Amino acid sequence: MSLPSSSREGATAFAPASAANVAIGFDILGFSVDVLGDKVTVKRTAAPGVVISGSSGVVKDIPRDPEKNTAGRALLAMQEALKPAFGFDAFIEKGIPLGSGLGGSAASAVAAVVAANALLEKPLSKIELLKFAMQGEAVSSGSLHVDNISPSLFGGLVLTVGIDNPRVKQIPVPNGIRAVLVHPHLFLSTKQARGILKGEVSMSDFIWQTANLAGFISGCYSNDLDVIRASFDDVVIEKQRSQLIPGFDAVRRGALDRGALGCTISGAGPTMFAWSLDADAPKVRDAMVAAFTAAGMRTDAWIVPISSTGAHVVA
Ligand code: HSE
């Protein structure tokens, strides 16, 4: 039997990876990817404050200064807002490579606040935890955006409207759709990938992007694969970032030729993902891997459902 929250000395939470933007929802839409994730163990300390006691896993040299650490910054935001009588000691197990476009910094921040929440006498709701995790994400990307944080925290395909007072909507995904993700072994900094973006959008691109976002969301709600396929097209961001990803055009073409509904960059990249029907997913994956290999990249690949319970306490 688990102890009541207020009696716990420590808790460990898992937060899944995520693919942000989903082509047409730059900074507002993302889906969780349960096959990868970060775990954070938070223990109570006598004095208020935050300590990063260590880390393990696929990322080395994680900053120990909590102000410079995504989990640490999120926990500091919690401490500053809630002022508990105790502090947090966090140990981070990285399952998501940094600079992969799979929401690694977001997952550490999310797992940290979910674990710390289990130590509170009156645990907060996920929507209340969102703003703390968001502060952590900003440490690595240099901006406040929620399209990795929200799906990692809530699970599934998630739309977030607003920053100061965010509204979160979990969008239904038609049955039988799978996400195919292929991660080329290349580090791409989110700050760099955001830094190259132009500050302005043409009227024509604005109209297409708006139509595609509306079409995509309505297609998801109405099980309309044709409108999802027609709308799965980023006319603003992708063309600016594709040059950062070796083999981008061939990977996308390979996926679409094998029946994918769409194929684009996961978050800031370099991971790319496609959505396809379950039966098509293996050949879509093989085509994407082959195209990256032809561009000289080693890869990892996954086929996953787009459904999840999001971050949760595991111990
Ligand atoms: N929406 C963000 C971007 C996600 O594409 O820059 C990466 O953190």
C-alpha cells in the first residue's frame, strides 16, 4: 500500500518523450511517445531549496546548478510558488537523447514536477503543474513554449492554447494510426533551430498554415483520414529547417511514397516522424531509415501508438 502523499520521503516519476509541432501546430501541438522517457526521483530535504544530486542514462554532463538544469529550474519554480517547509533533491535518469527533437528537456522538467507533487500535502492538478514545468523547458530552448511539455504531462495528441493561463485539449486520434519516428544520430540544438527562423510569415503561407491546422484538428475529431492527409503540410517552418537535416527530402518522400499520411520534423529536429496506418508503418519506417542511411546517418526507429496516460509516478 502506498503512503499518503504528505508522508512520502521520495517519489519517482516517468515522463514520456514527445514530438512537437506535428507539422502545422508550431509551439502549440504535440504528441507523446511512450517508448522513450526520462525518470526523476525527488526526495525531501530538510531545508527548502533544490539540489540536483546526480544523473544517469543516455546524457552525460547534465548541469548540477538547478538554475541551469531543466528539472532543477522547474522545481525551483515550484518552491518559489508553493514555499513548502522542505526542499527537493532530484536525481535524473535520462532516457531521451538531448538535441534529438524528442522533447528530452521537457520530459525531465515534467517528471521532476510530477515526482515532487507526490511529496506535497495537497498535490496539485496537472494543469497547475504545467506552468512550473514550462519554466524548466525555457532553460534549454530559451523560450516559453508548451508543445513538448503538455503532451509529456497529459499524454496523447495535445493542443495548448495560451501561456499565462493555458488551456489544454487532448485531441482524439483516429483508430489504427501509428507514429513512425526515426532519429538520426545528430545533435541539433533547439536554440539554433529556432534562431534561424524568420520573424515574418507571408499572407499566403499564413492562410495555408491556418487552413491546414484547422483541417488537421477537425480531421482528427471526425475520423477523416483524407482531410488529415491533405492538411499534414507545414508551409512555414519546415522549409526553413529542412536544410539542417541530412537526407530530409528523401526521408519525407520515402515515407509518403509508402502511404504515410504525412511526414515532417519532430519538434526542432533532427528526428523525423510520419503518421501512417498500422499496416503501412513497417514499410514507411524502412523507407525513412534507408533514406537517412543513404545520407550517411545512423538511426534508431520506433513505431508507436499515439495514446498515453502521460507522466505518472512509478515508485
Ligand atoms: N516548437 C518547438 C520548436 C519545439 O519547434 O522550436 C522544440 O522545443
